[in-house]
Amino acid sequence: MPDFDLLINGGTVVTPTGRRRADVAVRDGVIAALGSPSRGTARETVEADGLLVLPGGVDTHVHLMDPGDTDREDFPYGTRAAAASGVTTIIEHSHGRPVRTPQELRQKVRHLTGRAYVDFALAAHAWPGDTAAVADLWRAGAAFFKVFTCTTHGIPGHTAAGLLAHLRATAAAGAVSLLHCEDESLTQAAEEVLRAEGRTDGGLLPEWRTRDAEVVAAAVAALLVRRAGARATVAHVSHPEVAEYLARERARGAAIAAETCPQYLLLREHEVLRHGAFRKFTPPARARHNADEAALWRLLRDGGLTHISSDHAPATAEQKRAGGIWDVHFGLPGLDSTMTVLLDAAARGELAYEDITRLYAETPAKTYGLWPAKGALAVGSDADLALVDPEERWTLTDGDVLSKAGWTPFHGRPMTGRVVVTYLRGQRIYGDRRVPHDRAGRFLRGAGSPGGPHG
């Protein structure tokens, strides 16, 4: 009888605190030994000399439109893209069919059983005035509550009073929220002016979803999180000024995290003039020059931005071309590319590989109660691993995208570093440039559910 199910020999193990050459041994889906267990035998042995061994990515802001209208994306396509990019855990919520009751959460779990290549948790939607639902949904296993401060994707926005009521309810329940911060009075006033002017060009987007709208909503939200004694994350922080307001409230005791996404690090505000609907996401890209981009990378390195996600919200190229800038879907595909963007940033010196494990594994897992089962490369943690060739040079193209979107905003961008193998609980879910047919993903109950996140 072999001592282990899987033995990964000779790789460089990377965690937020450092890297070292070490062997990783896996038994019954968890890491059984880390260091020099190679004296034991294993059913499968992988030689990882020259490769980095990272904890599988934990992407906590994903939209897969499933169940519902899955023309844009579904769980099989989206989680296959995750597996191929070294992401082993996602937290998903789809706006087309929002989860507002424990029954709807249970129905969604049943629907998704057998449809995922990676492990997944599910978020619920906060509805203005329905604070009574918070405690029940949290106990039922929701991973967090998505809250809008402006009406978007058909989900009504919260006023400051409504947000405070929600945050007090989450504080009482011990729950956590993900806050989409744009001030509705400012976005609505801008929209009225732009429509009256007959504007239909891509340049209307940053004039509609303005920097001021994001700053105002985020600053108010952070203050209310502190006053309510709640826990929350501000989603998709698009520029340094928002991060600065959040850091001030954090210094005063607010339990407020700051998430950002690759589109804010690499895309520029002016690109919407050329690409139109293919750059329609909100908040939109804010960077105008190299200094803006450098400031965001610096905030990632020093913790001002606490973690990163894809905000994967794809639409196909045909859907992006199917109407005017006012009408087409918000959102970009991102599960295929986020880990790649981070690996390339490390190769360029913008981040360290240790930063990647903190920003895209440990911190998001801790923020939403999934750690240490997820997001950690340690004995007793799930054997969710990404083996990376840090030297491979390649060009990311639309043809590399496994999402239903079939395109990426980073098409044609040279990259250095690539995931070559992904393991979920010790099972290979990506390798040799393909994803096996076995959908091994499991539902993870949120931290408020009896029994915790193992589902």
C-alpha cells in the first residue's frame, strides 16, 4: 500500500511568507506532508524541478449566469476556464437569477451539482429593506451578501440608510458583504445629461460611471461599515483614491477589505473610445498614464489593496456587438487570464510570487471564511495546487480562452509564466493543455453554516 496518493518532488513551494524547494505529499485529498517526504511511496509521482508550486487560486468575485440565461456563460465553461488557469475555488453570484432566500440557495446548489470542475461557494443578494433575510441566508450557507449602492444589472441599489440597516443585520449575524460602490444620485444625474445630449459613443462610459460616484459611495460605505461594526469588502476598486479612503477607515478600526481586478491594472480609460462595448464594465478603467498603473501595483504590494479577483462577467463577442453602448452587457471575461496577468506581473517585478499567493489565495480565502482548507499550502489543507513554469514566454490570445466569451481584453499581450498543471484536492483537473471530463467540484457552505465551508 503506497504511503501517499500523490507526491510532487523538487518544486519550489511558494507561500505568502517565502519560497523554498520542497516536496508535497498528498493523502485523501489533503496535504499530508511538506518538506522532504520523498522517502515514502505514492500512487503518482510528479517531478516538479524548475516549477513553482502555488496554492490554487481563490477567486471570490465570479458571475457564471447559471442557472438562468446561460448564453453568456455557465458553470461547465466557466469552471473549466478556472481549472486551466490554476484557480481551484470560486465564489459565484449571478444577477440574472438573484439568490434572496435559503430555498433559492438550496435550489441553486442542486442545479449546480455535477456542473463544476472546481470547488465553489455561492453568494446571496441583499435587497433593500429585506434585512430579515440576512440571518437565515447566512445560516443556510451563503458565502457573502452582494450589495449595490446603485441600481445595476437589474438589482436595486441601497441608499445610505438602507446600507446601514443591512450592515447592522450582517454584524448581528456575523456575516460579510461585498459592496459595489457607485453613488446612484451621481450616476443617474450623469445619465440624464448624456442621454439628453444624444451621446452614443464609448467615451460616455467614464462620464456616466464617474470617479466621483465611486469615491463618494466607497467613502460612505466604509464609514458605515465601521459605525455598524460590520465586515465588508469594497469590490473592484478602480483607482488609488478609493483605496486611500478605505485605508483611512481601516486605520480607525473598520473591518473593510479592498478588492481590485486586472482590468484596473492593465487597461486604460481612453481604450473605451476605440473598443466601445468591449471595454464596458463598471466601474470603468480609470488609469490614464503609467503613474496611475504604478500606484495600483504599489497598493497591491503594500496591502492598501487587500486582494484581487477577476470579476468574471463575460459576454460573447457577438453579444458585445449586438447593440449600442447603452444596451450591451456590462462586464469582461477574466477567469482565463487573472492568474496569467499576476504571473507576468511577478516576472516583470511588479509583484513577488509570494504576493500572488497572498492576493489570490490566502487573503480572499480568509476574508470569506474558507481558510485554511482553501488558500493555504500547508499540512492539513486541501491539496489545491497550481504548478507554474515561471520562464515560459507566450502570447495570450482569444484562442486561449475557454470561457464561453471566446475573447479576452488582453488579446495579443506577451506573457511570462504559465500554469502547466492544476490539482483539486489532489486530483489533476488540468494538464497537458487540457481539462479532463471529470467534474470534481464541490459546493462549499459559507462560514455561517453549521459544519463550515466543507459542504
